[in-house]
Amino acid sequence: MSKKQPDLPLPAHPDVDSMLSRKFGREVANYFAGSPLNRLGFLRSDHVFLSRALRHPSTSFMLCKDLQPLVQSAENKKLAYVGYEDVKPVIGEDPYALGEKEMHEQYNSEKTVPQMIFLGIDERVKDGLDYQGKNRYIGAPYFAVDVTPRGSVKEACEKLIGKVEQGDVQFGKGRLMELEASDAAIYAEARQLLDWNARNPFCAQCGQPTMSVNGGFKRACPSTDLARKAAAPMSTTAAAPANPSERPPCATRTGVSNLSFPRTDPTVIMAVVNHAGDKILLGRQRRWPPYWYSTLAGFAEPAESIEEAVRREVYEEAGIFVGRVVIHSTQPWPYPANLMIGAVGQAVPEGETIDLGNDPELDDAKWFDFAEVRDALRVGTSGLGDAAGPEYKEGGLRLPPSTAIANQLITSVVNGFASVEAKM
Amino acid sequence: MSKKQPDLPLPAHPDVDSMLSRKFGREVANYFAGSPLNRLGFLRSDHVFLSRALRHPSTSFMLCKDLQPLVQSAENKKLAYVGYEDVKPVIGEDPYALGEKEMHEQYNSEKTVPQMIFLGIDERVKDGLDYQGKNRYIGAPYFAVDVTPRGSVKEACEKLIGKVEQGDVQFGKGRLMELEASDAAIYAEARQLLDWNARNPFCAQCGQPTMSVNGGFKRACPSTDLARKAAAPMSTTAAAPANPSERPPCATRTGVSNLSFPRTDPTVIMAVVNHAGDKILLGRQRRWPPYWYSTLAGFAEPAESIEEAVRREVYEEAGIFVGRVVIHSTQPWPYPANLMIGAVGQAVPEGETIDLGNDPELDDAKWFDFAEVRDALRVGTSGLGDAAGPEYKEGGLRLPPSTAIANQLITSVVNGFASVEAKM
């Protein structure tokens, strides 16, 4: 019963229709970026659009259980989808029947509402949904649905899970780094949004329960809650509120608050070269396999430029003072909500001595000759839990795989990125 | 009684001590970046350090009322600070007397705790605090204190405000874009952290009140609250909890949650050139003064690379399809919590037609000849509420000032950034 997707090649340049999903110029496109979908974010508040997209025959639903998506069993390389009739017992006939105003009025914090995300449309599908807003949009819609059994939809979720698991599909396990690139990007969007909604059931400003709106891209703090009305004692005193479902005021209702919108944490990750430009700084955490090293990384702090964040992190973790910093590329990382901003930095001559005594986060940090690193890129890369390749010899340097931006940064540096005057 | 700071020049290169605050290479350092302070983030959990820093004679306290700092009245160009004895009536003898474990045990949600931020130390001050941790750190500490009158410290705050306002200082007004660059960076850190704490008094995961720890850089969700004990009815039934101050469980206590840490929202802001490379795309919002245009901008969404976010925003707001994208520089923007990632993009030949019909956010968007933009950069820049310069003629293009990254991007583009093959 699951619905596999056809292989749709990205069209040859120039085709403006899918320009949003193409790679250009010198850009390094990292794993989890490169979604083929047009998110149509400006239509998320148009419930008529969402309602039509939901029920179109070209529409695909990604089921997620505990944030793991349904994948095709064969090699775990492709996502598997189901159709509207499959998810209807869980989500109901039309979760987008009401506009946001009516959703506020009918808000009841005790009602289970399965979390859904509108992911976008695939414009390569010419016989998909044809929607005339102010402009015309054609494509196959994609949604994600959280089917983790809970509340009043527990049984419907369990039934659906049981049904799909009879087919040649399964829910993913661990970090899904084997998915094809475009599927990985679609999943990254779904995972990060489902996770953000799950982490934010309450308003950080006022402590009251919140409600998912805008196709899963916003959480609103309603001013009323029908559950309060049901719970309110019968009262005939003058002190009873005019509207028993009314909730205390909240600042997020009277202006735009970033608390209402998905959170993405900018992080810096950097390949640092010595001043002479022939060694690269790598570090390792205690829990990693022996001989495994990678680039240093950390969260950007409030009120820092990226270059400052890079210098601070390298100083904190390794005691190295970095001068020049150039941004290399970025990687969305949906575990849970990072935007990894990759950079190349160069140490100043007086700042090359490694010192792990500031922030004792690393087990070790070392300068590696480019030659050793080139060798490791050839024979010593693998996923963190996986074995190195057949040519790897015990004791040799091990490095992250090409799906990690760390690998891309290291590769760029040993290929001369830092020595090109124009880049640094 | 306010304590003005001496002018301390940044030392000449090479001086590793303050390497963290220097600019290098081709980096464009935007306004609000470039703090002279070493944040020493790894010492924020060391309450003995914070306690010593609090009471050192070299220590400066930035007072903020409704997020506005104390500034020297003369020209609003420099921050003004007070000393420990001044703030003691508000913050108490030693708000860092307890370690985090003891703070959890003594947590009482009904107690007013004035928000404080440890901003870092100025290592140029050689006779500042001398602290031996695992390494040795010397410098003058900086803190920010929220003195907005409230709760049990209302009177102490009002008294302190009255006292400082008798001097040659005042609380800032509006957006403080006249501060000297290094003061602007220190204020940006203070403002963003105070604001984040103020927006997050409750746990978004469980809805219960949270507590500021780690020098203002973390909010914890304690497992007990002495206020519950006080409120608990006397009971002799078996159902009464063993510890009446105990709170319901929360997932943020059992693992690392990003909800506990400050939020920074990555945004993209981009100067887009046409394919021929002789025009630049600028847009305007309805509420801006007549003839005022700027670069397009918007929030990065979950699971996008920066380049994808740039393409999406330009498509949504102006209908333009962007091919090549290069990151230019970044600007912290503490209103309230943005990291502006500046980029230069280039339209593809078939995607240059402006269409405001997707996301109707802009009042207008237009392609401008470089010559017209160069002229505007010379005579038509100013702050958003300010008058243009004396040479400006009514009807001419107006642009943001050099403190805005938009101006830096526009300037780079008309100076040939997009035409340099190595950069794009």
C-alpha cells in the first residue's frame, strides 16, 4: 500500500521552474541541502490551498514515528510515502478545513491533533495540483505526518503502522546518512519541523499550551482554550470571567515574536591551517573510535559574527589563535536544528601552540601534515559507527565521510583552498 | 557616580592576548561585531570565578532599563558604567554565592532575581582581575544588569535609576546606531542575552517557570520549586507527594536541549545583480520613507543551506531566480536575536523578470543601474528615521547607512564584487 516515488531527474539548465533546487557556480552543496521541493511558504497561511493540496491524487505523505521516516526496505536509500486515504484515519477528513481565526476560536488544549508539516510541491510533476493563487502553482504536494501513537489517535496510528509494515518498507533507524541526497533534504525539513513542534508544546513567554498553525511552521498562543471552560466550576459569583475559556494575556499575541517560529541554531565548523599553510588542526572527542579526528565545531553565540565565533571556538577548544577566516559552505543538520556554517581559518604565527586547558571539551587536538590527511581521505573515512575501508591500516588517521561538511572542509584545505589568495 | 571607561586602543599586531577581537584579511567587520571582550564562556559555570569577577575593583556594570543601556550624555557615542557598590542594593551581596546544584535546590519561582549577564573580560586591562583556573586569565570584567523596576527589587531599581540620572548619563533611546563600534558590540551581547532571558521565563517543553544560570547564558528547568511547598495544602492523605516542592518531570532535565540555550535566528540578506552584472535588485517596504530602497532579506528556514535560503527569499519576494550565490560577511543584529548572513547573488538570464505576486511583502522591487546606486551611496544614505545628507536631491534614491550590512553589500557590488571571477 505504500506509494513509491518515480525517479524524476532534475531538468537541464535553463528551466526556471526548478531553479530553486539547482546548484551553481563554486557552491559546495552539502548533504541535507538541495531539496527538489518549492516550499511555497507564502501559501502556508492559505488553508484553502493546504486543504486542496492534502487531497490531491498526486500528494505524498511521509509518515514519521519517533522522528523516523518510512523508508524503502531494499537499501534504506529512498523514502517511502503513503496516500491521503491511508492517513485519513489518523489526521481526519480535513485538518485544514478552518482558517487560523476559527482554529483559535475552537482551540482545545485537550484535543489530540497529529502534527503535520506542509513540505512543499515538486514542480517537476506537471500533472500535479494546479492551484491559482495570485500566481499559478503546479506540482505534486508533500506532507509529513507524525504517527507516533498517542492520545486519542493512538489506535489509528498503531493500525496504520501495522498496515504499512506489512509491505516492503520500514521506519528508519539511527541517523539516516544513506538516503539519496534529494530524499535526505526532504527528510531534513520534515524532521526539523516535527522535532521543533514536539519540543515546544508550551509558550516560553507565558507557560500556556500552544497550537500548530501555518502548515506546521508556526506555533500560536491562543487567547482562549475550550478545555478551561469544561474545567471551570459552575459559579454564580460576580468574580467569574465573562468568558470562562479565556486565558491570561501573553506578549506573543500582541506583536511578532520569534518564539512563534521554528528555531535554527547557527553553528560554526572550521578547518584551521597553520600559518605556513601545510598542516591542519583536527581534534577528537573521548567517545569517538580510536584514531578518529575531525574539524573543531561549536555553537555561534549571540552577537558574534561568524568569523568571531570561529576564532572564539578554536581558542576555547584548542588554544589556537586564528587570523583570517573565510566561509566555505553551509550544511543543514536536522539533529535537532543546526545550520552548520563551514569555514576555513588560518592561525597567526604566534598562536599555533595547542592548549586544551581553556574549555576541556576535546580529548585531543593535533596538527596533521596534509600528506597524512590526504591518505586518510583516501582510505580512512567512514560513518562514525562504521568500519573504515578495506585499505585502512590500524593506527592510521580516520576521518568523517563525505556526507559530513567536516570532510568537505578538510578536502578543500588539502586541495589548496587556504593557499589561493583570492579565497582567503 | 557613573564610571566612564578609558579609551583603550586595540594593541598593534602581533599580540595574541587580544587576537580574538582583531580583524584580518579580507573580512568585512560589520557594526555590532568586533567586541573587545574575551567572553570566557567556559568559566560561566564556575561560580567562584563569577563571584570574584563581580566584586573586583576593575569591574564595570552596564545598567539596562527596558533593554536600553546607560550612555554618556554628551553625544550618545559611549556606554557609561557603574561599579559594584552601586548595583549591590539591586543584585544583593553576591548573586553567585551558590553553585548550580545549590541554586536548583533553593529555587523559588516567586523570588525576584534581577537578570545579570557576564559579558567577558577586557584583557587590555593588565591590572584587572587575575584569575587562576586551569589557565590564568587577567582582565577587567564586564556585567550587564537589568534594572527595570519589578517585583521585590522595584524600589532598589528606582532608587539606583534616580541616582545615576543625576549625573551626565542617560538611558539610550531607540536603536543605538551612534555608539562607537566596540561599545556597540558589547551592548549587542548584553541586549540579546537580556532579551532572550526576558522572553523565556517558562519552559517551552513543560510550561513551568525556568531559572537563569551560567552567567545568564543558560535557563534551567529545576525539578523542585520552594514556592510549591509554600502553596501546598496541609494534607495527611497517602496521595501527598514525598517532597511537596517537587515539580512534574521535564525532558530538558534528562538530556541537552537547545531550549536551555540562547536563541539566534539566522537571516539572509542579499545584494542581487542581473546576469549581465550591471544592475542591482533593491526593494522597499511600504512603511519606509519615499525613494528609500534596500537589499532583500528574510529568515533562513529549517533545513536550508544559506544559498538555498537566498534563492528562496529572492524568488518569494521579487520573483527573481538566482543562480550563483557567494557569502560576503555577517552582522549580529540584536533586535532581537538575528545573525544576518550577507550574500551576493546573480540572477540567471531567464529569471530576471520582477514579480511581486508570490509573497506580497514588498511595496516595490526594481533593478537599479550601478551609476545611480553609486550616486545614492555618496549623497543619499542615512538612518531610517533621519534626513539624507545636504547634497541629496528630492526624488533621488535613498539607501541605508554604512552601519547596515545592506550598505556594505551594495557598496561591494557596485565596486565589482560580483564581477571578480574568484569571488563568484
